[in-house]
Amino acid sequence: MNNISNIANASALLPIRGTAYVPVPSDDALTPPQKYFDTDFTNSDFPLLWGKANGGRGDLSNFVNDLNINFVHLYDWSVPPAPGQQPGEYQRSHIAFLDECASLNIKVFIPVSNYFLQHLHAGKNITAFITAMVAEIYQGTTTPHRAAGIWGIGNEFDFENGYTIADVAKMIQLLINAEKSLNIPASALLPITAPVSFADPTGKRIPGIIAIQQLQAALISIGLESVWNTRFIASMNPQNEGFFIANYIDNTFPSYFPNLPFFFAEMGVPIKQDSPVKTEEDQAAFVLSQLENSKPRNNFLGACVFQFLNQTLLKEGSECTFGMNKYSGKFTTGTIPPNYIPGGGQTYNVDELIQKPMYAAVKEGFK
């Protein structure tokens, strides 16, 4: 039986008032310049995006002080250096970002991205990478960083992402192996999640349920039932109306998993001309209804709004319309540390953002 009280460090997540956070500079692209070799910007190379010091945009402090957000869902976490070392080539240090989050009482969804799952599926040995991630969170101690909230394994494994559900289970085993190699005690282990889509292959209005059942079976099949029972928190990505979400929280999910804690890792809606959400104003009203109907209760921890910024550089069509902010066309610049490879000494855009109507909806919904 697993509920919030039976999972170490899960209660520290309550209540989740979150946002999906990918602060992509406006000079990035779908085929990125080398200085942006991935979409990990929550690190020591780009502090003017998330931090307030030295004239930074201060996204994190704005989350707390203006939006009442206390949780950030990240998607990319580049391989970090060993504790106390400077980043090597293509490594990123996340300690400054985590320290800033901790100072603001923000918890972080630490991602093991689809990239690493794809490499695992291809037969690559990624043990050293996963161990480095765990070592960064514990920094040579047996206590996690105060901002570390939950391990997130991939995103929407139920879609065709170049890996399988079995790979998700194997990745969780690699994570556990890394924790054991660093002698992390059970009391200091973080919860684990693996977000699923809100797809409903059954047509029975039970989105996400089948994928979570399949992951449970995959974990049990490799001897990880104890992880399911003592560490796993389910998460899913709804784009449905508020009334549907409320019924899902109160009835649908508990009828299949009465003791399993869960949260929404991505909750939002795109703007589409062939849907009821045709304008930014429509989107704001829709998201506000979602937020009003997804308050934490029982085993439901809360929701992350999808998302911080319109991803007009990395996505196409309606997929780039989810943000509560959008680029204004104006920016200042920061400089990547001079000795960093790649991109040392090059500039990155620190964009001035325009708040969409959805921003005010999030502010109202999380107040």
C-alpha cells in the first residue's frame, strides 16, 4: 500500500503549484547552435535567465512572489561534473540553480530525459551519467539538496519516443543502483515519477490508466515492486476541461489506484482554430477552470501548468502556443563562462517577455 505518508520525502512536495519550465533564449533553434547543445538552461551557464542577481530576469523569484509557484518541472538535465569540480566539456553544473530554488522554497522535478532513455534502449552504457546526476543531488553527503523534489523518468513513455516501458523500468533500476553505490539511506531517497500522456486507448474515459498499469507490471517483472510501493508517485499530462479533471481526481484515478499518490506534470491547452480554444483569452479561461478544479486533495498532490513560455523556436503549429508568456522581440544578453566548452565567451539572449492572458489566470488559480 502506498500513499503520501508512506513515501519518504513526498510530503515535502505538498501542495504542488508548479509550472513546466524551459526558458529557451530567442536565439535558439530546432537545430540549435553549438552553444545550446540541448535545452538545459537551468544551470550555472545561463544564470541571467532564472536568477535575479546581476540584472537577471529573475524567473524563479517571479514564480514565487507573483504567481505563488513552488515547483518547477524540468525536462533536460545535462550530465554534471563531480561534486566540487568545474564542468567539463558538454557538462553543466546545476548547483547554483538548485541553491536559488532552495532559497525560494521551490522544489525541483529532476529529469532523466528521453535522451538518456533512448540511449539505454540503443544498448549504450549510461551508468556513469546516471551516477553523476545522483552524486550532484547529494554532493558527497547522504542528504539530498534542499531543492530536490522528485526524480522524473522521461516524458510520456506511452508515446513513440524511441524507447519502451521496459526501458523506463530499467532506468529506475539504474537510478537505484547509483543511489546504492553512494550509500544513500532509505530515509534520504527521493520519490520517483514517470509522466504519461492523457491518451485513452480504451475509449473508456480512463486516460493514463493503462500506461501506469503497464509500468507497474514492468517494475514488478524486474523485482522492483518495493519501489512501486514505497517511492512511486504517478503523474500525467491532461489537456481536458476542468469538470473532466475534477472527476478524474475524485473518481477515475482512485477507482484504479486507491492508494497511489499522483499529480499533473503538464496541465494546459493549446490554441487551435478547430477547437473551443481559439484565442489567448479562451486559453486563459480554460486554464483557470483547470486550476480551480485541480486543487490538492486526498492522494492528489497538485498540478504543473504547461507551460512557462511559448516554444515558438522548438515546436510548430498549436504545439508552440501553450505558454503563459511569449517573446517580445526585445532582449539583453548574458555571456557563457569563458572557459566553458562549447560556447565559452559567447552571448545568450535574455529575453523580455510578454505576459499572455493565461499568466493572469495562473496567478488567480494559484493564489
